[in-house]
Amino acid sequence: MKRRLTVIVTAVGCAGALVVPAAGSTTGSAVAASSASVSTNSGCAAVPALRSSAITTRRDLAPDTSLTIWSDPVSSSNWWGKRELKVSLVKSNLATTALDVRSNDFPGATDPLELATQEGAPTPTALVNGDFIEMFGTGDNSPRGPVVQDGKLLYAPYAKSLIVGQTETVLPADEIQKVIGTVKFGQYSLPVRSINGRTLLSNSGVLYDKRWTAGSTLPRATTAITIRRGVVFSVGSGSAVRAPRSATTKVLLVPKSQAATVSRIKVGMTATVSVTPTDGTSDKPRTVYGMASTSAQIAGSLVVGAVTIPIGALNFHQITGAEAAAFDANWSRGDVPSGSATVVYSNGKITAVSRRGSSAAVPAGSTVIQLPSNIARRARAIHVGDAATLDMSLRTQSGATFTEALGHGSYVLRDGVVHASCTWAAETDRPRNLLGWNDAGRIFMMVSTSGRPDTWGGYRIGGATIAEMTTWLKALGATHAVNLDGGGSTILLTNNQGTFRRVDLPKDSYRRPVPNAVAFVPR
């Protein structure tokens, strides 16, 4: 059996032809790698290559934004039978485009088109649906993970969740990130993606020079290579390495992932540094945007004198566990779930207390704290008019601070290694939705469908496997990717001269309401 493969690509910052060679190829004849490098799990089916020679359509959507369509027949033995596969990719750069999370009030779901045209929000170039939805267990369409917009936490469930989003770092004047470069040692070379970085990267080196101002030693790394006057002076442990003090000396800190290349580098080798910017200088701090994924959970509390009420959820539909749940203006369902005791906070004070619990709606400008039974007695020591401090923030395992973030499914691509699942469900052709990025600041949205609104017993069918999606995204330049909600929620909208157009399915296809979405917005 055969299925016809149609690949749609939206490229931001790439107005010309987009030709992506296969992994290990220099001809540009294919977009995806062969099945030999598909996954760390050998149980996945072979991934077909997508020929870049099959480009059939290209259209500009906006300055630095274009739409390209590939059509390429590929063989398939999937039990769904003959399908037309459509894969859509939005490619952008964090230097020119911001990640923007769009959400409905909680709990609830909204037409994705309404999220794209949200009042008061900037107009995006593209938008995909976001986190997985609680459709069956609770039936209230709540997202499974936290939501952060404009640096503010809007929603968080009790459970720790995976979260992905945009980070923002203000760099000191001596630090330069998102550089492109290498240090060559004869026939060997090591990639460089940062100069004087306070944080080491997982898959490339960080170069240090005399402008380092954060102390006498450098961050700890696996290996340190010291270069003096263009020659390797030492290769050794990256612990307690002294910072360069001469303009002719540089230190390259290298992560464990580059160990194979490091083992071939010897003292006395000529070292050629080729980095853009090369020794660039800056006299003021800079804001650098990045992408990250980590596990996260709300870390909240209401402190009233000597009483502390821990908060474990925000705008969540239940009060469970040992911690309270908070509800604010982003709660949309009227009366909040009732706790065993209720405390209302507004502008630094307690404005209401119910020691038996209350399910009233959230008063304007207030936050309602619902206490579970095991800590309800703490409300006895709280009175109307008491001064109080409310703190609700997101605690992340990696320490990352997000300006925009939402929950996601599995981490399918990490440091360039495919971790796609090879279960029956993951290997079935279904609508899929991935968000990817790399250390050079590129960001990607990739969506697959059948190209038609095909269903089987109400179950939306046709599309790609997780392994296929991940491998194609890697071939297009991503080194990290996570799985967003797929199936019937899958959608990609692009902005065509002020009008949003659905590109993954015919424009009149049914759009499932979703609780949140991810948009790309010009900076």
C-alpha cells in the first residue's frame, strides 16, 4: 500500500527556497534521515525520506514568513490503508519572533481561531493547539500542565507536570550567547554556542576570554581546553579552572557529549577559533531569549501573621491533597469548588473568612483560597482585616524562569537524540503536533494530518507516527522537541495578509475547542 505524502513548511527568516539535506547527506536530496537513525528504540518502523525536489508551492505570508508545500509519495503498510499525509512546519528565530501562549479562562476551551485573534493580544504569524486536555477524567477541558503568560502564572494543577516555553535572561556585558562557531584542532572541531556563559550548554562548548568578570574561576565542566597564542596548552578536568587573564589566552569548556572528539585533542595542537561574533564587545546588558523544557509545580503560600497556608494549585477544578487551591480572576465557571475552610485575599489583606467553607464566586480583584480538611483549622487564627502576603510562582526542576509556558506530553528529541516511543499508539498514523528548538535560537512548530478530515467511528485518523515527526523535525534543524496535543485537537493556523487560514486541513473543517495554544508573534 502507498500513501501520498504532502509536507507543508512555513519558514520565518527564510524567504528563499528551503532545502534541507538528510542527516549524513551533502546533496540536499532528502529532508529526513534514513531509518537507521530514527530512534533509540529499534522497535519503531522505518522512517521514509522526504525529497526536497518535491516542493510544489511556496508563498510569502508576511515579511520573513513563507509557506512551502512538499508532495512526495511514500510507501506505507499501516493498517489504516492508503492515506494522504500532510506535515506542516513553522520555523522561526527567537531573535525576531516571540513565543506567545494563548489561553482560555479556566476551566474551559475556546475555538483556536478565537485564540489567534484574541482581543488585546499581538497578531501572530502562526498558531498551533497546545497542551493535552482533560476530556474524559473530569470532562472540564482543563489543560494538564501549568500556564504562564507574560511572566505570570495563570493556572497550575496539583501534580508536578512537564512544561515547555520561552525563557528570558539578561546577560552581563561580557557574556555573548547564541553565537555560531567552532574551534578546530587539525581535522577535529568542537562547536561553540556561547562566550563567557554563566550556564554551560549540554551539547556544545562555551568559550571564555579575559572579559570574564564573574570571579577568578570558571563554571565547572567535564573538560577544559586552554589555548595560548593559538596552540593547545592543556587538556584536563573542567573543575576549578582559572579564568583567562591575557588577551592571548582562551579556555574552552566542553560537555560530556563531546567526549569522543576531546579524546583526540592533544597538547601542542594548533587551535583555530572561528566564532561569530569573534571577540565582539558590548557596553550594556542584553536580553537573550531561549527555550526550555522541565518539570514544574506551583510553589504558593498565603502568610497571615504566624499562619502559613500552602497552596498547591491555581484555578484547578478540585481541592485535593494536603495543600489549598487558589482561584483568581482567571477562573471562569462562577462559584469555585468549596473547601473545608475559605479565606479571601485582596490587596495585602484578608477580606473574608469562612471557617466552614464557602463556594461563592471570586470577588473582583480578589483571590479565593480554599483549604482542604487536613489544614482547615488554620483558618481559625485568621480574621478579616489581617495583613497578608500571597505568593504564587512556578518552581521548576531546572531552575528555569519562563516568560511564556504551557504543559506538554513526552520529550521526543533531546540534544539531537530521538526518543520517540515505538508503542502501537505512537506508531499509528495520527494527527500529531510537535514544538521544537535548537541552541542557535531556532524554534519550530510541526503538525501532521491526513490532509482530509478523516474519521473512523468519530476517531480522527491519518497523519504520521511520533518517530516520523521527530526524525523529520531533527532533519530540519531541531535538537530538542516535545509532543503537544494531537488527534482531533490538532490544528495549524497561519496569518495570510491579516486573514488566518487553516493549512493542516480544509478551511471549513471542524475546529475542536482547546484550552490553550502556542503562537509565534513578531518581536
